[in-house]
Amino acid sequence: MNSPLGACPVSPSETLRYRSYGTGPSKIVLVHGLAARSETWKDLVPLFPADRYTVYLLDLLGSGESAKPREADYSIRGHSRRLLCFIEREGLRGATLVGHSLGAAVVLVAAVEAMIKGDAGAVSALVIMGGPGYLQRLPLMAEIFENRLAAALFIALYAPDIWIKVGLKMAYYDHRLIDREHIARYAPCYRNRDAKRALVETCRSLVPVDQEEITSRYGDLTLPVLLLWGRHDQIVPLSQGTRLEAAIPGSKLQVIEECGHNPQEEKPQVTFSIIEKFLLQTAG
């Protein structure tokens, strides 16, 4: 995870940062989830053969190395529009978008946005990993941040490891992964003050104001879509995947056993095998 850091300005105050790996003709953009950063793809990226794929690890606005402006649209639609701008400005039209959790919602909305604009060619295929396509109960931190005092304390105070461990216990089926290395992947999301401020704003914008309009367009999508879920996902339940499979024509739901919300970390080899099979089928 030490390739040069790229920069893509999408507005005067908004710059997205990313790293790329490989030199292959197939372009893949990985988009992380809530309270996360591109580092969370660390186990998956090396599995992509460098001569076949160029993989882009994007930090969403407010996360990782990307800009964290105080005044910004941190909603799912805001993130999706910046993603489409990133694709256009970096010459990645026709890339496959792989999103996890919040990132999955972002890439799904981006595909809908591109379709509505008559630019379906911007994205060639989608991989939705544990992503909410419909309204559901908000994550615990989002419920907490509805209280402005709690949100202000979160931003102001140092986050001990126990806070991070609580989130990972919800995310991982295999709690043996809750170790120093995995905690370190997420710690900056909880300890950088600007990142915490952006996280609070993102949590307060998780429900799209036009949710019904977005979901009503799922049936119009014509690009290949893979839905990938852990059997024991406690954050975005498997029922979300089954609903999306029923709504998106031609989509296929794949379930990984003994796996929670983060297949790319819990079952990276299985996750890659499923994704690569999908990519080979869509290429053929």
C-alpha cells in the first residue's frame, strides 16, 4: 500500500486522493465504507494480477488522505457525484466500481446517476459488497451522532482502542481479527479531528432525501451487477442483498459463509475469486 499518492481536484475545496496498483487493461475502482479508508482493501489488492488489472484505491472526501473541508456535501449523492467526476477526470470511463458498505451505496447511486444523465458508459459493471440499497436502521454511531453533544464530544476527545474494537466486533464474524494491525487500519478515522468532523456529517446525511426516486430506478439498470454478502453481516443484513437481486435485472447475489460485514478482510481469497469470476464473465 505504498504506491505514490495521486490527487484529483473535483472542486476548489475538494481534492480526492488515491493510489493505483498494477498496469493491466481492466480498470477497477475500490470505494471503502463508513468510518474507513482505502487501507481496508489491503488484503484484497495484492490478489489482482498486475498485468491484467489496474486497481484504484480511492479515499472518499473526508476520509483517509482526501480533503476534509468543513463545508461540503457529505451525503451519498454528494460522494457519488464526486466519484463520477473522478472517473471522468482520471480517464477511467468504463471502469468497474467495487464498493463496500457506504461505498457500495455510493457506487450504486453513481451508476443510477450516470444512467439518468444518459452516460451509462461511464461505468461498465458494479460489485456491491454489503451495501444498503434501501432504508434500514442507522448504524449505532449515526444514532449517537444525532445527539449534538455526543457528536461534539466525539470530535473533541481522543478515541481509545475500545471504541474501535466495538465497531470491529460488529463488522467481523471472526473476532480473532480484532488485533493491533486491524485496529491500526481504522484508528485514523477516529483520531484525526477533521476526519471525525466529516464522519459526523456523513452519518447525518446517510438517508438520501430522494431515496424513493433512487430505488425506483434500480430496475432500469442494464450493466452487470454482482452482489456480495457475508452470511453473518450484522451491519447491513443479507436481506438487503436479496432485495437488490430482485430489483436489479440480471444481478447475482453471492453469499460467503462464516463471514461478517467485511469480506475483503475476513475472506480476501474467496472474495477475490468471486469478483474475478464475475469480471471474466462480464469481459467475455
